[in-house]
Amino acid sequence: MDAKFEYLLRLGDNALVLSQQLAAWCGHGPALEEDLALTNVALDLLGQARLWLSYAGEVEGRGRDEDALAYGRDGPDFRNLLLVEQPNGHYGNTVARQFLFDAWHQQLLAGLSRSSDARIADIAQKAVKEVRYHVERSAGLMIALGDGTALSHQRMQDAVNQLWPYTQEWFESDAVDAQCAAEGIAPAAPSLAAPWRATVQAVLDRATLAMPAYTGHQRGGKQGTHSEHLGHLLTSLQFVQRTYPGAQW
């Protein structure tokens, strides 16, 4: 197992899958400005996915480029977190999922900006600038909806409660995480828990939402064990390439 390759897949797959999720809202957002903003976030993540997966292909050394890794792998070969493959649901579900991810993503990229691998550090330094905006945007929506009407408040609380079990696997360290941390490639996974929780707590407080007390959690995404939702997403994402292999426009 090449730990760096596996870690790069995790980074690329998180961005790719979440980008595909957000792209599904294009033309369906609750307001034109929000529709455009969410599409821009999707494009930011897609650009990050391209950088991570391109580097992963180089590290692997088997001739697979970003497209081969995005369109040619089956579900069990994906290494994204379970959170990002959870359904869009109503807009409050999408907002809650985005904020919980953004708060972690920002902390991760800040750590990766100091990576011993110069290529990873360079990608992270560029990406973290985009993600600062992502956090500001999703946190603002959490506050506006959570501290809005009684209905919006209840929907946001329900969304946070529903997604909370998927927010802990990213802090568990497996062999890949441990090796990358030991080599200075990436920050230790558990080290991100405290700052993430502090950020989330501060926003939930302003949104008049309660942080769930539930302590159990779902895991497996980083190792390739996914929910049925990823399969449905990949069917849409990979349809053209799988139907017409090697097709070019």
C-alpha cells in the first residue's frame, strides 16, 4: 500500500463527490444568487479534485490520469468520507452537510499547507483560500436558517442531528493517516477534532442550534466501504465515460 497515493485519493474523492452533489442544485437553488454561489463552490471543489487526483496518478505511476481515476473506478475504490455522499435532501440538509465539511476542510488544508511534500503544500495553500470563503458562506447560512423561523430552525436542527454520526470518521487514524502524519505529509487526523468542534460549536450557538450529544458514528468511507448513495451518484457522474470509453468532444 502506498500511503501517499491512498491519502491523495481521499483528498481528491472528497472534493469530487461533494462537487457532484452540489452541481445537482444548479438551476434548482432557492434564489438566483444562492444558485450561482453554490455552483461556484462546486467548481472550486472540482478544481481541487483535479489537482489532487492528477498528483495521485503521478504518485501511483500506472498511467492513470485525473479522468481515469474519476471515471474509471468503481465505488469500493473510492476513498471519500461518508458525509459527502449523503443525499442533498432539502436545502437545509445541503447547507448543514456543507458547513460541517467546510469547518473540517479548512483545518485540514491549513495543516496540509505545511506538508513536507512541496506539491501537497502548494495545492493546499491555494485551496485554503477558496475554502475560507466556503466556511464563511455556509456558516452564515447555518446562522440565518437556524435562527430564522420556527420551521427553518427545526429543519436545521433535524439536519444536524441526521448528519452528526458521519462527522467523526475523519478524526480516526488508520495506517494511511498514521504513516502520512509520521512522514510530515499530513496533520494527524485526531489533531483536527478540537479546532473543528470549536468552530462548529461557535456557529451552532449563534444559530440557536444544539450540538448533538450522540457519540456513536459511521465509518468506512476512507477504506472504501460506502453507503448505497455513492453508487447512485457514480452512475450519473461516470455514465458518459462508461458508455463511450475514451470518447472525446
